[in-house]
Amino acid sequence: MGGDGEYQKKLKQYYNHLNKKASYWLNKSKEAISSLKLNRIFSKFNIKQIFSDKKSNIKVVNKKRFIITTVALVAICIIAIYFSFANNAFAVLVNGVEVAKVKDTKIAEEVLSALKQGFEEMNDAAVEFTNQISYKKINASKKELLEGKDLEEQLKKHLDYEVKCAVIYADDKPIITLKNKAEAESVLSAVEEYFIKSVEPENIKEKSYAEKVEIREEFTDISNVIDIEDAKNYVIKGTSEVRVHKVEAGESFWSISRKYNISLDDLEKANPGTNPERIQIGQELNLVVPKPLISIKTVEEATYIEKIPYEQKLELSSSLYKDQTQVRIRGEYGEKEVKAEIIKINGIESDRILLSEKVIKEPKAQILVKGTKEPPPKKGTGTFSSPARGTITSRYGYRWGRQHNGIDIAAPIGTPVKAADGGEVIFAGTSGSYGKLIKIDHGAGFVTYYGHLSKINVKVGDKVYKGQTIGAVGNTGRSTGPHLHFEIRKNGSPVNPSKYLP
């Protein structure tokens, strides 16, 4: 019996120890899962009473039953602890990667909403996050949970967003991005104004884009947005490339085009409004040929007068040399009133559609007389004829204090100038104070000069006969008015032409 008493004493001590542990975990579990129905389970097992009833005379009757009861009690405690701490938080996932832990998804949603509002205020436009945001239930301690500013700063590091902008499309291809629709419309208006500035507004019957042009509002990266002026220039030129050349002394449009291997036409297109014949030293020329991304098509209805060409009839005459032709009756153009639709692309005519035409003046045929007589030999005869019809205004000799080597024959610009004798052209071009000049070698040491011409009809090496038209009276070089300066030189020295003319 003594052994049994000792055994009962140790067993009671074990029960007391187990009762303390069970009471501790029981209280913890009840605090954490007060909302769960498991507390009903514990209420049915008056465990505290079982282990703390000092009046009860504990005696283990059945060891097997005791062990089963103990195991069940431990299992209940473990289950209570699991339900107290499992899945008590949420992980915030950005593109599938955990970036933060929160007590509740509402906390994360409120911070995300505040971040979005801040981004929209900063960009003055609607924004949307480009990341995939999701949540996963997890177990976490209070120290791991984020909220407020801490959560906001953590999410900022991992979030990307796009801004709602206005994209201009041409034939379904995006060409430029503006901040909003109003700016996009402003760019299109500026491009339209630029291209049709040479078209009279009152003549425009229709106006449209040559391409399918539309503005679409889309979410995109803010870095794609450019300002209005840059957008206008980009649409007009088709590129943001800038290449210029500063004109240097002796350069021309032709030499510059060769230097950069671009055609003259392209160089002119790259510099609209520039006169290729009058470029100046230091002037900057654009080397980039514009290729507009959008074209403006206009249709004009115009009424205008158009010339009707006249016929030319030919008559033969034995009184003229074979290479001579004279106008006996001058032709006159007819006129017709035309109505047409003129189609222009960016202010340049691309097509013309005839609507109607009405003749208001018939043309008058021109009658030409062509010679049949054989011309004289193309060599010097030793005698000279007057090279032009007109009045001699200055003779050979001293004039204004210096030698005048020929005679001046005053005549209207365009009056025919004829070879004074047959011979070979040895010079035809511009020569200092003479202006446009022709020299003819007649042989026997004689050479004649024809200066201040407006037109030259022959070239070096041509053989001419006496009386052949070689040019026209002009006012080129150092001249005080329209006239022909005529010289005769023998063996290189000037002689008085009046001595040789009839």
C-alpha cells in the first residue's frame, strides 16, 4: 500500500503541472479565437475543475482511458493554437512577387487608391497601373505588417503606371503623342494651316486629309509625350533630324547639292521660299528633305481663261535665203473660259478635273515665209554691210577723253544683229565692258566685234554668211542704253568702220 500512496502522490503532482500548462494555453486560445465556435468545445470539458478539484480522490482506475484523455486534450490545444495564428494576414503581390504584408486587403486598396490619385494630380491626367496586383492569405506577426506611409513607400518602389494621352494616328499607325486631345487637335490645325497657306480660302470647295487621320485617347508612357511645337514640326517634316549648311563664298545651290549628294529639286524642297539664284554668304540652308506624315487635300473650283494655240502655215519665197524665215502674218492666241476642279496635296497641285470650257476668242493662224535661195559663201568677201538698222549715236575716235574703237548704233532691244561679212565665229560670250559679245574672223586679217548684245544665236566654230542673223541688240556690259557697239579690226588693230560700210 505504501507503494500505491507514493504513486498517487506523483500522479497528482503531474496532473497539477499539466493543469497549469493547459490553463495557460486555454486562455491564450480563447482570446485569439473568441469569434470561433471552438470555445463551446472547451466549455463542455470543465478541464480546470477536473484537474483542480482538491476534494476529489484521484485514482487511476484505467491507464488506457487516462492516456486517451490526455492525448485528446493536447490535440485540442494544438488545434486551438493553429486557428488562432494561421492565415491571419495577406501578402501583397506585384506581378506575382510579394512586396508587402498587410492585416487586411482594404488597407492595401486604400493606399493604392491614394497613390493613383497622387500620380493623376502630378500628371494632370488619368493614370492606370501597368502591374498585376493580387493578394495571398498568409500567417504573419504584427511586426511584419505594414500600413500608412510605410506601406505607401514600399509599394511606390514596385509600381509602374501609364498616363492617359492623345495619340494621332495616320492610316492606323501612331505618329505622335500629345498630352491631351485639345493639344492633338491644336497640332492638326497648325499642320493644316501650314500646308494650305498658299490656297485662297474662298476657293476651297472641299478639305480633308489624304490619309485616314484620327485622335485616340490611350494609356501610354509619359516619356512618349512631346510638346505642341515639336509635334507640329515633326508631322510636317516627317523627322526630328536637323541638318543645315552655312553658305560660304563661291558656293551655289548646284555646288552644295553635289557636296551633300542630294538633287537640286530636293534641296529646293528642303528650303521652300528660298531663291536658288540669290543665296547669300552665311545663309543657313536646310539639308533634310521634308516627308510629311500627314497631307492635307484640298479641292478648289476655279474659273480661268486659257490660251488656245494658233496654227502655223508655211509659205516659200525665192527672195530669202534657205536658212531665213520671216513672219508675214503674226499669229494670235485664242481664248477659252475653263471651269475645273483643282486638287492639291499640301498646297501643290496633283490633279485637275475639267468641268466645262467655252471658247470666247478664236485663234488666228500665223503665216511664215521660208527662203529657197542659196545663201552666199560663208567666208569673207572683203566688203562689209551694216550689222543692224538704227541710228549712229557715237562714231569712231576720241570720246569723253579716250579712244572709242567702233561705232554705236542705237536700236530697240531685240533688234536683229547680222554678220557684216561671211566668216567664222571665234568668240561668243560675255567679255567685261562689252557685255555679251560676238567676234567673227573674216580672213585677210579682218575681225568684227558685236557688243552689248541681249541675245547670242551662234557659237564658236560656226561658219556664217554675210547678212546672217547672229544675235540681238541689247544693253549688257558698260552701256548707257540699248545699242550695238560695232568694231572692225585689221591685223589686231581697230580701224574706222565708217570707211568700210556703204
